[in-house]
Amino acid sequence: MHQTKKGHQWYFGMKAHIGVDAQSGLVHTVRATAANVNDVVAANALLHGQEETVFADSGYRGAHKREDAKPGVTWHIARGPSSRKALNKSTELGALIDQVERLKARVRAKVEHPFRVIKRQFGYVNEDLALALRCTDKQISDFLKCSMRAE
């Protein structure tokens, strides 16, 4: 395990990356990386192979350009918070871009839901999730439980 700095805060441990079906909200893929590994490294490993469209946050920018990118997949990557904040929403173009970003966020919210379930229902509220889920087997187990609860 490694450490990484985000803002002025240091984090130690691992990150969980999950692939979630947009229609059902069920987790189909779980990958764990060290905290210092960029999100885009795990992006294409999260795909099960039958996706035509992928929605991801700004940490996955450039995933479609990597060597392991799967052909025929359309990537919809969210803008970073600073570029979205800089949009002039009073113009027609700015308002349209903001609306597109909101639509992307609605789809991406399905990915965030399993993390909320694990934090709230499995008791990781007062702990850093990365420290609580050090073991990949533990992550897979918790995300499977989360998917079963969604049915």
C-alpha cells in the first residue's frame, strides 16, 4: 500500500474502483489499486466488454486514449470542478454545457450509491473507506452484498 496527497490531506491505503450497470445499478466489476495510482489506470479494467457507452468522473480523463482501451466504446467523462465552475451559464453555450454535465452526473450517481451503502449500512461512516477496505477480498464481498441489497 502507498500514500498519496489530495489537496493538503495525506491518504494511506487503497482505492476501490467499481463498474456499475447504468440500468440496474448493480456492481459488475471491482478493482483495487494503491492510493497513489491514477484512476485512469483502472478505467478499462472496469469494463466487462459489452459496454457501448461509459460515464465516468474527471479522474478518468484520457481512458479512451490508453493502449488497453476497448474499441467501440463511447466515453462520457465529466468536466473537472474548476472548468465547470468557470462556465458562463448566462450564455446559451454555457447553459447547454452545464445541462449536459448535469445529465452525466445523474448517470454517474449510480456508481456512487454502492459506496454510500458500504459506508452507511456496513458501518464505515467514521472511518476512511480506503483504510477500512484494505483487502480486495473484503471490497468484493462488500460490493456483492451491496448489489444483493439493491435487488
